[in-house]
Amino acid sequence: MTLFRSKKPEPMTVYTDVSEGLKQIYKTQLLPIEKEFLYNDIMSPDLEDPDFEAKPLVMIVGQYSTGKTSFIRYLIEKNYPGMMIGPEPTTDKFVIIAHNKEEGKIPGHLLAVDKKKPYRRLQEFGGGFLSRFESSETDSDVLKSITIVDTPGILAGEKQSISRGYDFTEVLRWFGERADRIILLFDAHKLDISDEFKSAIEAIKNQEDKIRIILNKADMMTHQQLMRVYGALMWSLSKILHSPEVARVYVGSFWDKALQFEGNRDLFEAEQEDLIRDLQNLPRNATIRKTNDLIKRTRSVRVHALLINYIRKQMPSIGRTSKKKEILKNLDKHLEALQAEYHLAKTDLPEVQALRIQLERHDFSKFQVIKKDTLNILENILSEEITRVIQLLPQEAQANVMSRQVQGGVFNKPLLPVGVGIMAGEGEKGWVVARERSSFDQVFQTLEQHNGKITAATAKKELVKSKLPGQVLAKIWRLADVDRDGCLDIDEFALANYLIRLKLDGIEMPSELPAHLNPPPKETKLNDE
């Protein structure tokens, strides 16, 4: 008979999802320690569910008239509620562009109280900011994977002196800390950096690993002019960023209009592909960032708990007021002593002045003494729990990366009335493309064919004469290649040219070909014509 039974070890928690795993670690293990040692009052507010569940955030920053709104439209390939494009500052708000099947706008005051959204902390910037903050929701496949925040056009000259009614730089810093990608947009024809833009860049320069730079509206320049502009931009930024690593710069004209100068087409298309690939990787990278943020927070909580324990042990039975004043006055020296005692990294220590202001509000005699079990929990989070969550990353990689087929918006139903734009000819007798195909057929007959079809390489030489950007032509190709065989027959070639003509006339392309534009069956083609 066994007189003593050993205590059974508690079963390890099984994690099946990275975000859920991180949230569970935080709520069950780290948050109770934060509350015990007043970390949320002194250092940082507690994390909420949306902080773990939010999609990757892409923040667009630039001076007015650099093409920020057009760039966003380029990414999602559709208009969104409240979108305005113009030469003067048309975006005077922080606008969240997010996914929703039903289009609409949500004012900032409602966003800031919605527990399901990660914007509740923005209430601290006051009503002046919230009145200049809103969400624009639209049905876009791209927005199923990322969320975009369009920032107000940064002002220049005398316009900088006009008060925005809130601390613009601090709001920018808040979004920058939570963004997964920060895109600085520059107009190739207007490289001057205003004082406000300089302040904005300095507010986010600590996030240098997230920053990407776009030199926009470059299609009106020759190779030589573009090289000079690129050099001037890097020289200007080097004086602000002070970073040994040069941020990635994408050069091009990020909109869906025809290019004005064809000489740099190959360069622009390569740059656009690199940018899309970078954004496609954000969902997986965002998971890594959230994991890394929790690791940094756990280390910060450990340092904070040791500091609270250190201060509590310094407090005497009598003369507490004078001792508190002494600790606050010599806080930097006490931090050095704490660092030496526990062999802490200097980079893990909090900023002295900000810490002094927060500690002054608290009664040091009520601080908690740290227990060995608390330190063991923190060590276990770093060495065991997060490691097991990280092992799930390879399993989620494929599920999280955006498909290359969803670089544009969704066209579940016609956006234009029947008979207008892309829907012209619907319900009418005969194939609408046949009415203007004669010139297209003549060109087709001059091209090298194999079994009555032309290859993609042969077709490209003709289609690029439209001067439309590569991304637009790629979409037109997908629509025109009806049988998905990678080649175009005479009907599909006519359809491609018809769609190009519509696009040049300002008609938006759908993501799926409307039924009335499908080429007629081969056996009835002659009758339809």
C-alpha cells in the first residue's frame, strides 16, 4: 500500500492556433501578474481580444497630392465609401479601410467604444481627434487579409500653422506602433519634405523595420531623370531617419491609368510585383510580430515586477513620505542598482522620466513583494509556452498568405446599371464585341499563331501598346482567356482589346467576366456575327 502519492503534474495546454494561443497565455498567465504589480496602471494598458485578433494593419503616410488615395484604390481595385481624389488635401481624417460585405462608414466615436475593434485606446486623444476619425467599409478580397489606414494629407508651408485640433504626431505614433507595414508615399515631382512631414517621419522612425517607401508618379520621367530624383529622395531621408539600413524603395506609378512614358515599364512592373509580394506576406509576418510583442511585454513585466519588489523593500516603517521622494529623485540610480542585482539588460529598463511621473501617483508601501512562483511563471512563458505556440507558425503559413489572384476588388454583382459601361450590350441580340472586332481581327491575322491561337508572349507585345499598367493588363488577360489555356484565340483576342478600350474610356474592370461578354460557342459564332 502506497502511503504517499506524488502530485500529478498539470497537463500542458494544447495550442492549435497561434493568435488564440498567445491570447490564452496572456490572459491566464501574464495578465494576473500585470494586475498584481500595477503594470497596467504604471506602464501599459492591458491587452484586449482585438489586439490579438486584428488583421495586419498597413498605414499610408504622405504629403497631400502624392496619390495616397489613388494608391489605396490601386491596391483594392475599387472605390470605397467617402473616397475623394484631388490636387488639394482631400483626406483630412484618419480613415480605416476595412472589409465588410455591406458598404458604409462608421464614425470615430462609435469605433472607439466598439469592444470588437482595436481602437478603444484612441479615446485618450479626445473628441477633437475622434471627430476626424472614421472607418470606410467595402467588400474587397484584399481587405479580407489586411486593413489599411489612410492618414490625413500632411500639410506644407503656411498650412502647417493651422491647428488640427488634436496631437497629430502622437496619433501617428500610436498607429505606427500597431502597424505591420508603414508606407511613406512621395511624389516624384515634389520631393520637398515639410516640417510637419519631418515630424511625422521622426515619430515613426523607431519602427524602421516596418517602413517602406514609394516614389510615386514616376511614369513621366526618363531613366536619367528618375535616377536623379531617387538620389535626391535618399539624401533627404538620410538626414531624418539616421538609419544604417536603407529602407526599401518602390518606384512606379501606382494607379490604373495608362503610363505616359513607356521606357520604364519593365522596372515599374517588377517593382509592383515586389510590393504586392511584400503585402502578401503580411498575414504571416503579423503573427510573428504579435508573438515578438508578447515576448517583449513579458520581459517588460518581469523587469517591472522586480522594480516594484525592489521599491517595496526600500520602504521603512516610518518616514515613508521622505523615502518616496528620495526614490523618485534618484530613480535612475535605483534602476542601475536593480540592473546590477538581477543582471538585467539596459535596453529592458523603462524610460526614467516617464516612469517617475507614473510612480508619483502611487503609495509605495502598498506595492507587492515578488514571489518565486511569479518569476517561475514569467520564465516558463518565455522558455516553454511561447515556444510551443511558435511551432504552429509553419502550419499557418499557407493559410495566411494572400492568394495572388486576389489583388483586386470583388465584382459579385454589376456596379453599373444594365447597358452602361461593362454591362453595355447585356440582353441585346448578338455578341457586343463583334460590333467593333474587325480591326482586332486584322491585327490577330498578322501575329504568329499555333493551331489558331497566339501565346501570352505574342499577345503581350500587342496589349502593352495600350500603355496600361501591367497589373491592369494581367487582369484583362485573366478575363479574356475564357478557357484558361494560357493562349488567346481570335475571339478571346478581340475580347481582350474590347476590354482595353473600355478601360481606356474609364470603365472599371470586373473580377469576373459578365455572362454577356463570353465569346459565342464556335458552332454558332458565324450566325451571331
